[in-house]
Amino acid sequence: MCKSVGSKYPSGIVLLIFLLISFAAKSQEKWITEINWVNLTDGLQLAEPEAPKKSVVNDSKLTILKIDARKFDFRFLTASEHGKQPRTADEWAKEFGMNIIVNAGMYNYNKTQSNKGYMKNFNHYNNPKKSSYYNAMLCMHPKDTAKLPFEIVDITCQDWEKVKTRYHSFCQGMRMISCEGVGMEFSKRPDQSCSMILMANDVNGNLYIVFTRSPYTHLEMIGFLKGLPLDIRTTVYLEGGPETSLYVNTGDTVIAKFGSYVSNTCDNDDNDHFRKMPNVIALKKK
């Protein structure tokens, strides 16, 4: 789990912050003009461009899934609601008949392994307390069935009191890019790098899942996303380090990817298996 919390940074790190922000700004110039998408199934495309900066380990690639949310059913699956047992990504997929599994945000190391932010699935509360630190909300099961079945909402742009009346299920997460396309500063531990997975949407309502095993800082990743020809908007960080998980099974194609690296705490590329997760986002083709 790649955390983004910490004490105030010393003045000596100001130059490093400046350099990272400068790199992020430079990366916002389109570093790739066209993405070569491969169709996996109706409503699901895959691309794996090489990042514009080489990482310290592994292949420096970004695995990007482009998803038409209207073609999928979405679920939050949690150990707190299903037998109190965490499962690996492939185990969640096989047990519940799902096509795509990713982490549903960072979680607490408590008895219930609840999400660090607010999380509910219909009448089941995984964590009833809304975090004042996280400003992205993953929303599914809209009460108005004409709406998209899954949306990423920036709750600094939309009134949470209104948003929470429009859906049945929510998962709160750490915002990386705002609804206006502005990257967060990440001034705490700006030099921390890790494998990571995140979700984003664009101005056209497309949904993206982005995974990298090669470690990058949050600011670097923001720069990479802003430099894609996609006009990325609200983006949420889901998980980092060896617990980072992406599993896809379309019948014809299986993708199984897991992270490893976290600078200073797990600075290696040795992880060779999925870790068990208590909370996941699950997608099933309609």
C-alpha cells in the first residue's frame, strides 16, 4: 500500500518539489499523439504505451483500459459483506463471475479491513464515515437508470449532499486530478514512488483504468495522464505497491498484473503473485 501521508517536509526538499512539478508540467505537453487501442470485447479496449520517463525498475509501461461504462454492470465486492474473507483479484472474479477486478481504494488494517474513506453498497456499510481528506467519490447503481452505471465524482465540484441521494453505492478515494483537469500538489512525500493503479474519466464520459508496475511518483503519473490525448478529468488513486491488482478475463484474453515497488519501504520488483484484497471494484460484461 503506497501511502500519501506524512509530516511537513523540510525546506531542503523544496527544490525536489519544484523539479517534480516542472516535470509534471512538461509532461502535460502531449508526449504521445495517438494511442493504439486493441479491442478486447465490445466496450473494452487496451493500450500499453511506454511512459515518457524510464522508471528505476521493470518495463516503464502504462497499462490502460478504456471502458464504455454503458456496456458493463458494476459492483463493489467487500469482505465485510461476503464472509469476512479477503480474496485475490482472480478469486474475486471467479467466485462472483466478473470480467474485471481492481482495488477499491486503500483500506484500514482493522478487524473489518474497511475502506479508508466512506464506502457503502446499497444497505451494507463497509465504512460509514466520510473522510475529509479524500475528494473523489466512485458512484454506482444510480437511482435514475438513464444515468451512467458508474461515475467518478469530484465532491469539491458537486455537492455531496445532493450526490449521495442519486446513487445506491459509493466508495471514497484519494483524488489525483480534479473535475477541471487540474493535478493535485501531493506536497507530502513528493518523492515517494510506487507501483500503482487508478481510475479516471474524460470529458466524454469514458472510463479508464491505468496500471503501472514500474514505480513513479504521484506527480509524475499526473503528468503522464495530462500528456495523453484523452483530456483526462477526475482521477482517483486506488492502490499502490505489491497490493496493486488488475485482473481481466474476457474469455479470449486474460490479463493478470500486480504491483511490487514502494520507495523506502518495499523498494524491490520481487512480488510474483496477487495479494489478497478486502475491497474491490468488479465489472461484468452485459
